[in-house]
Amino acid sequence: METNEKTRSSKWKTRAKERHSVADIRTWNVNLNPRAMPTLGFAKGEIPSQTTPKNAHVDWRGPFATQAGALIVEITTDKGLKGYGLGGGGLAGAMIIDKHLQHFVLGRDPFDVEDIWNHLYHVTSIYGRRGLVIYALSGIELALVDLCGKILDAPVYSLFTETPLLQIPAYATGADVGYYAENGFTACKLPLRNGLAEGEDGFKQNLEMIHTARDAIGSNVELMTDIYLRWDVDYTLRFANETTHLNLKWIEEPIPLDDYAGMARLVKEVDSTWIVSGEHEFTRYGFRELLRWKAADMIQPDVSWAGGFTECLRIAREAADQHIPTWLHQAGTPWGLHLTACLPMPCMAETFGPSRNDVENELYRLLRPSPRDGFFTVNDAPGFGVDIDEGLLDAYIHTQ
């Protein structure tokens, strides 16, 4: 464990009025789709069917989806204090925790969170290092960090920085960018769903959509686009060239994962906009490779997928040393907002909306707070400020 980790843990232990140890770990694979209906109170086969939102990622269904595959981890100490973390991987992630990882966490001091992380990463390295295992590990780490704040009766951000950013500017993601701009957002991100498979017609539709979006929000609102890995290098270069006059802030994840050489070429050849990546990268080791290749103008580690709070903060600091900013994925969650408050370079936090119709369910509203007047306000409650009724978690367990 690095010296700064030991120093931080020692300081926390000195400040604590009493010491805690982990007594129990529970997991819930929940559906965080904003339109998900509670599953309690319905007989099997009577759960209301869900329709696919127009702008949903193509993978929104199933246990590994961004929304439907969320994993809530609850860690309880021997003094009865509860910490909560958001991970991923649904039932599969829960099984990794229940059948393996918990055995190396039970009985440990939550203040040893980074030592615990290093050990869990080591014992899973023969089958982990990326993906599902890191989803699960992220949920555990966030729950432990939450406990650190609650034990010390302090917000998490205060444990890591003396100069937090507590009013965080928000940008809105979705198709209705004109509506977002009307509601005070100064930056909007438009997902473009046509890729190589849709051919020339799809390319023309993408251009039409991005032009329409720019017209709808005007020149003073920043515009970004998310491709979700559907293009190749040539397609991206062509799109960037034909949209230079639109002043896009970034093109997000345009090409398949692991094509570091392709991303590096885009970063080198595209001057009109950022080429960004990292939503689906994992741990300091994956991001070091991304940075070594110079394969992103900005990185987007996901606080609940890439390894958790301390790991993502380390990633952001290493990137900042190379003058690469970090804009977190899932920044608009309690966990992400506290981390964003500690980041070394300026950024904004993403929100999915707003909606013209208030259809978001109770669990979604709790775990994805809405910005006001274009800003998120970081709460100053102990930990991440998250306390979740277990009955509410039970009501949104993902059943598919």
C-alpha cells in the first residue's frame, strides 16, 4: 500500500471516536431505469411491462445494462452502521460478492478501504481485472468509503480534499436538447445511434440530427455527442470533418474498445473537438494504457464500474499530471458528485433529462438527484449522504 494511503488511514483512525469492523454484506440487483415499476405487490406474470425509452442504449435490457443491471451493496458494521455503494453486474456481480469477495471483507476495519481494495483485486486477478469483477469491487469500495465518512461524521469529499467544488455545473444527455437548453443547461449531449450497419443513410441521418440539435440550442450552449462504440476510425474522421463548423465539444467512444491505436490516431488527427473515452475502461491499469497511447483528450471513468472512489480519484490525478481532464461517468449520483467535488481539473456532471413528464420512480430519484438551475449541490451529510430503505430496494429488484 502506498504511503499516502497509510497516512490517510492512520489519520482517520486517530480521528474516530470508536472503531468499527465489517459484520455483514448484502446485495440487491436493482432496476434503475427511471420508468421501472416496483415489483412488490404483483403476482408472477403480472408485473407491468416496460417499454424501451426512445433514447435508451441498445443494451438497456438485461443484467449487465447501465440501468437495469445496477448493484447496490450494503455493508453493516458491528456497531450497526450501514454504508451503501453502487456497483454493476446484477445477479452475476452479486454472486461474486456473496460467494467470494465478502470473505475477505468481513471482520475488516472500513478505514483500511484501500488495503482491502488491493487485496480483493489481487485475489480476483486470475479471473478479473476488468468488467464484472471490477463492477462488484466498485460497489464494495464505495460502501466502505461511505462508512468511513459516517464513522467520522463527515461528508466523504472532506476526507480527500480541503478545497471541494460543492456547486457542480450539470450537462443534460438525451434527444430533447432544445428542451434542456430552455431549462437552463449550458451543455447538452446528443446520443447518435446510427453506426456502420446503417450505412450511408445512417451517416446522413447522424449529420441531420447533430445539425438540428445545434440549431435547437443555439451557439452559446455546448454540444457533445455519444456514439457508443458504433463507428470506425474513417467514419469518425469523416464525421468530425463535416461537423467542424458546429463547434462540438467532444465525440464520445466512437470506435470499439481496446483499439488504442485507432483512438490515438483520432486524437492526433482531429483538432476541432475532443475525442473522449473511458466509460468502459477499468482501474488505474487500464487508464494508464489509455494515457500511454495518448488515446483520449478527456477520460470518463465510471465511479461505480472502474474501481470505486479512491481508484477513480487516483486515475483522475494521474491523468491531470498529463494535463488530461476527467469528467466522470455517473457523476450525477451521490457517489459521483462527492468524487467530482475532489477532482483536480474543472469539469461538469451528467444528468439524464430533464423529462417533460415526471415519470421517474422513487429509487431513481434517490440515487440520481436532479440539478437545480443548471447545478448539482453536493450534500454535506455524513458519508455520501445515502441511506436507503431496504423495502425500497426490495421493490425494485431486477427480475429478468
